Amino acid sequence: MTNKVAIIASNGGLFDAYKVYNIATAAAATDKEVTIFFTFEGLNLIHKQGMQALPMPEGREAIAEGFAKANVPSIPELAAMSQELGVKFIACQMTMDVMGLTVEDFVDGIEVGGAVTFLEFAKDAAPTLTF
Amino acid sequence: MSLKADVMLDAKGLACPMPIVKTKKAMNGLTEGQILEVLATDKGSKADLAAWSKSVGHQYIGTTEDGDVMKHYIRKCSNDAVVEKQYDQIVQLDELAVKALEGGIILDVREEAEYAFGHIEGAKSIPMGELETRMEEIPKDQVIYVVCQTGRRSDLVAQKLASSGFGSVFNVIPGMTEWNGEVKTSL
């Protein structure tokens, strides 16, 4: 049985970030080898400034209170925890070029790669998830 | 009530996935066979910790609830735990019910928490670690059927009893993990 979980993060909202990082940390804590490929708006999730204030879906701002009440960790905390648990972050080179971003814009410890880098990891992963 | 545990982790007030992440980290500090007690208020943590234990290879023992607080009990297992059985007097688990009708004592050598969440009716509980100090509680003139979770701890105990002057000792295999009969709880 495969021990890999592959995640594609292609959206940049707060809800998207929670989906990505919750699954990633839970999988890593269950001894899975986890890689997240951040592409297009998903790059927000590892962007040093962007990740601090990810947008809520319109009209759902009231849920911010719910997050505070449920004592949910912040996205930067979850990102750091993921890395601490061994989750590998890959930022999509092509999207970075299009958006004019460099490695310095992102949290430390990420790798930069193309689609094939991710595909190589994901070829024998189960499940592969897209958010 | 609180059951005996070696390490306690307070994950109260934390939301998913934090109870799992904290449990994973806490478990690294335990040695094989030790029991971790996890206090949590996240209602999803019961199903999550049971699934996590199964996936990682530890033994999920059970959960008690005290108001909003859940207490989960997990026993650390190692993945390379396959050891040759050495004690040669054995009884198959499915024959135990019939054999025990003829007399004798079922001695359950698992930890207190494991026993509390489900044991064979009438079984006497002495955790393996307490065997030396409580051996006089076991009558020498009766047949002793030693049972644990998988047959591994009971193998060691059976050897110990046999070498301590107990004449009729049997290791029950496999163990409670395969037991389909009724169980009693003592929670």
C-alpha cells in the first residue's frame, strides 16, 4: 500500500487554506509522506504576507468569529506545523514567473518545481487531492 | 473515572487536526506497551483517534466521557513486534470457553484500561507489570489460562508462572483481539 498523499493547492482563499493544511497535517501525523503543490492562487497559502490575511468568501465574514471560538490555529501556524511534521511544499515555477514572484516571497523551506516534479511524486500517491 | 495511564496529554479546547498532531508528538515519548491518555473536547476526536491508531499501528483501547471532556486511551505498539511464541502449552481462544467450564482461572494480563473496556466475564486482572508483586493472588492448585491482547504478553507471563511453581499454565492464543464472545466492562 502506498504511503503518500499528494495535494494540489490552486485556490487562495481562507477556506481553501484550511482544507489544504488540515488534511496535510492530519496525514503527516498519521505517518504519511505528504507533498503540496502550490499553483496559481494557491501560492497565497505560502506567501509571507498573503498568508497572514487570506480572504473569506464574500458574505461569510461572520464565520471569522466561529474560527476564533473553535480555537482553530491560524494559517501561518498550520503551515509551520505542516513543515515541522515533514510536509514538503513545492511552489509552481511557471505561476511564479507569471506573477512576478521569487522564492524570497515565500516561507522558508519550500522547493520550486514544475508540473513534472509534482507528477513524479503523485504517480503512486493515494489519495491525490485538489483544492 | 480515570483509568491508569503512563502519560497524559491535555488537548482540551483544541480543534481538528490539533488533537491528532499533539497525540502523534506525545506518542513519540512513550515506550512500547505504555498507555497514553488523551483529554479532548473535539467531538470528532473519538473517531479520528481510533482511525489514527489503526492507521499508524497502535492499539486504540477506548474512550470514556465525562461531561464535555473525552478521555481516549491508546497503547503504544511497535511495528516490529512479531516475536516467536516460546511457551508451548497453549489453548486456542475458541476452545477457551469450553475448557474454562471445567474449572480454572482466566488470568488477563493486559493493562487496567484495556481490561476495563472489555474482558471475558470472570477473568482476573493482573497487568503483566504487576505480576511479581501480586503472584500470591493466583492459586497454585488450579489451571491458569493466561490471556492478553495478541498472545505475546501472555506468553511471557505463562513462562514466568511455569517457572515459579505453577503446575498447570496455558497461554491462550491469539488473544482478546480475536475474541467474539461477550465482554464485560468495568468503567
